[in-house]
Amino acid sequence: MNKSFFIIFSLILQGSFPLFGSNQAGIAGHDTLNRQLLYNGRVWRNLNSKVKGDPFLFSQEFLSGTVIVNGKTFKGVKIRYDIYKDEILILTDKIIILQANKEMVDGFTLNYSGINYVFRNFEESDQNPLSGFVNIVYNEDTPLLVKYRKEIDTSGSDNIYGTFYQSNKVYVRKDGILTLINSRAEFLRLLKEKKAEIRKFIKTNKIKITKTDPFSYARILEYYDSIK
């Protein structure tokens, strides 16, 4: 995760840089090869229909987004992000639901409630503990990344098949090191050289830091980057 990557993603969020390359392809066109590239996957089957809730991020409805496959960008795609299996589902123009070939997907964006969420497909390594699709929430000097996940809870449930529940893992990249944030105290310790100023900023702006709202971290990191 070098700095140039994060600069590019910053431009993506501003809408001034094409995601993962300059090639653009709309699925409404007649380019059969492009369509086959986007639709490279298998027909989706719901194997957890009896589990209470759903495995998707934000909504079980298909949301508007952009998908990047082998460096080629497809706009105006209808997507659902299954965070239980960490897979994206695409609604084709034939109203067929496909599970995209994850190995070919570089990343995607998802628009929900007016916010454009940017995801990159990470490969785990010794230097990078993240793998799969990760949300780039804040993308300046001290980036914020979030890994969304759903699990099935079968304990104490009135549904014998269990209930989906969501958990978020929040990471901050500071001085080239990616740190998992488990609490407010850990977050403040990471930014300890500006701890007093940050505490005042949090109090003045009445910010509640919570992993259920990763943007609460982003506001603080933006302030931190502006004063460090």
C-alpha cells in the first residue's frame, strides 16, 4: 500500500481520476467482449435463505456502482456486496444474478445514501494483514480503511438457522504501519503527539467514536493531518 495508491484513490473519491486505469466501458453498449469480461462469474445461489437477516452491506437491494475487472472500468453496474462471503453480486441486463470472479476484480465503488464507497481487493502479505475487499474511507496522509464482515450467530436465537450480525474492523495507516483499532483509547494512543488537540476537537464537535460509524474516525484523522 504505497502512497501513490492512496493519492489515486483520493482522486477517485473526488471524481477526477478513473479507477484503476483510463479504459472506460459501459455495460449498456454492444461490446460483447467487455460484457463477457464483466459477467465472468457464476450464477448466484442463496444458500442461507433460512438465516434471519441478510448477508449484504447496507442493503439487500442492488445499488449503483462501478466495477474494475482486470484494469477495465465498468460504470452503472447494479451491485450487492455480500460481506458474509466477501463477494460481489452483479445484476446482469438479463436480470440474472452473478457472483463475480473475485480473482479478476481489482475493486469497486458502491453508492449508498449519496455516499460513494470505494473498495480495493487486497492480497494478504507479511506487510499487509488485510485480504479481500476493503473500504478506503479516508485517503490522505493518515488513511483509514475498514473491513466489513457478517457472521451467523446461532446462540440464543429464535431461528434455528441463526441470525446474521455485522462487525467492522477499522485500520489506520500511520508512518507506513497499518494498525487495527479496537477501542477509542487505542485510536487516541496512535495519535498521541496531538492527543490534547484531538481531545479538544472531539469535545467541541461532540464526536462519538464508534466502529459502527467509521466516518467518525475519518473526521478526526482529517483534523489530525491538518495540524501535525
